[in-house]
Amino acid sequence: MHMAMASDAPGNEFRLGMLIYDTRYRSLTIQVIVLILFGLAVAWLLNNTVQNLEAKGRTFNYGFLWQRAGYDIQQQLIPYTNDSTHFRALLVGLMNTLVVAILGCIGATIVGIIVGVLRLSKNWLVSKLMTIYVEIFRNIPLLLWILFIFVPLGELAPNPTDFRVTEEMQAAGEEPRASMILFDTVAITARGVNAPYPLLERPLGTVDVAGIPFNLSVLAFLAVVGASFYANSLIRRRARAVQEATGVRPVIWWKSLLILFAPAIVFLWALGFHLEVPELTRFNFSGGVLVQNSFIALLIALILYTGAFIAEIVRAGILAVSKGQTEAAFALGLRPNRTMSLIILPQALRVIIPPLISQFLNLTKNTSLGIAVSYLDLRGTLGGITLNQTGRELECMLLMMLIYLIISLIISSLMNIYNRSVRLKER
């Protein structure tokens, strides 16, 4: 009887002591306690901040965002004047940040892949040149590269007046000191690059959502392009299935070209797409779009600087793939370039993507260095001129930190989704 009672399973009733002594609940208890303490610390910090502001006769609010900004922003993707609000200036700065970040990530990835592959080249000269590039750009601060690229753009490029042809020059048969390039459509000056601007004769208009303008023509064009890529993926998937079933891959290159380009071309033609070419006026160029030197210098510096780090990531990812994979591909008769694109890089991506996410995040945050060359992005507008004009340092800094955090979380989430799609699937 005593043995039977000793072997009976303990009761399942819950006791408070189990929150500490039972390993099933202990970790949860610790997490809840830490969360409560963290919440109390944040509440104390915020309350202390509000009290200190009230003691100085100040309040914590974001009403200043709807006041008149009163300053100009030359580089802008959405309509803006100095009569617009600080919130509108914030949107312009945010768009400028996103443009540099997106183009920078694309450019740095391309440069990084090319340099990373060439660093492993059997050609001694090519390999050493790529090594020199990586070591130089990795070991010099990004801010210095931005300034190093920006200064020559403004000092060495001609002024707009150098493109002018006067009557005296015509009589003497002299050429202007500078001339436009690409069939007289692009002018490179000390102020920036004047390039053609795309216009539509029959645009679809815009719609404002919470003060944010959305160009319906651009959204429709992106939808057409997205649909074309999706349709092309279906065609390629069908061709792959036929190849696996019959051993013969059907010819689909003309279908891919047609589905990728024809819908976009027809869409632009229907809306009356044309280019507005810049023309020289009395002292400057009018028409077209001016891409400022500050934007060019920041973008080039970010691409070259981050590309050096990505090159090392790509090189490490390639070296992580077993040499047996390469030898097997060569044994099957694949050429080196096909081996790299079809065998090595797809496997190396599983190693490359996780650290690549960190580089994309760093590049996005490094766009704030554009303020050194007067590029008004989010840091230059909300964290610069708006902050100085309104005196709302705490509000501006908290809002700017929140925006950068949201952008970083979005980038990280998208890259993690892609990472899960290419990693090895366990059975």
C-alpha cells in the first residue's frame, strides 16, 4: 500500500509557489517582472521629462508640425514651397531619405557582388585591384568620402554661363567653354546635373491620404510593371515544367521581352509620355530636373563605401560553398561564369543575406550624413531646420528616431522574408 501511494503522480493543482520553483513557469515569471520594471522605468522617465518641461514653461506637443515652415528645399519629389507646413517638409525630407537609401542599397549590392567575385579571380592584377579598393574604402570614414566626392563636383564642373554662345563668339567662330551631352539633353554644371524630366499629357492625377500625396500615374505604372514581372514568372515556371517533363526547354525569350516591355510602353503611350529637356536661359537652365551635387556625392559615397563591405560578405559566402560543387559543375561541362551564376551564388546567398541586412540598415542610417553637404533629407529637415526654428528638440528627435526605427524594421522584415525563401528547407 505504501509503495502504491509513493508511485502516485503528483496533483495538477496550481500553487503560487510554482511561479518561482516550477521550471515551467519560472522563465515566464521573470519575463513579466522585467517587463513591468521596464514599463515603470519608461513611465518615470517620461513623467520626469514632462515635469521638467513644465517647470521651464514648455509643453510636449506636435502642434508645430502644422505651422508654416518658411524655408526652401531644392531637392523635392513632391510639391513643396516655403509656405508649406513643417509636416510637409518632413515628408519631403523622408522621401529624399528613401530615394537615397533605395538607390544606395541597389547600387551597393551590384558593386559588392561584382567586386566580391572579382576578388576571387585567378587574375592576379584584377584580384589585387579589388583588394585595394576594398581596403581603401573600408578604412576611411564615410563622411570624408562624401566631402571628397562633393568638392570636385562643385569646383571642377563648369558654370551654367559657360554653356552660353554670345554673338561675339558666333562672329569669331568660337565654341562655348562647355556643352551639353547625350544629344544636347543633359548639362553637367557646378550646381548639379540638369537632365530631362518625364511628363504626361494625360496624367491620372493625385490623391492625398493623411496629407501624403500619391501620384496615381506612378502607382498605375508600378502596378503594370509588377503585373508584367508576375506574368513573366508564370511563363518561366511553365517553361521549367515542360523542360523537366520532356527534357527540352521551349523558346520563351521573345515572350519574356514582350510581356516585360510591351504593357509599360503601351501604358506610357496612352498617357502621352514625353521628356522635358532643360534649356539654357539667361543665367541658368530651365525645364527638366536638377539633380544636385549633394545628392550625387552622397549616393556615390554610400554605394562605394557600403559596396566594399558587401564585397567581403559576398567573398565569404562564396568561400563557404564547398569546392566540390565547383569541381562537379566543371565535370559536367559548365563554364566558370555559368558555374558561378547557377551553382555557387545561389548557395552562397544563404550565407550572404543575414549580414547583408545589417549593411542595408547601416546604409539607410548613414544617409543622415548628407547634412554635411546640405542635402536636406529627414535629418536636414525635421532634425535640422525645423528643430532650430521651432525649438522643439525633444519632439523632433523622438519623431525622427521613430521614423528611422520604422524604416529599419521594414527593411529587416522584407530581407528576413527573402532569407526564409532561399534558405535550405529541412524535411
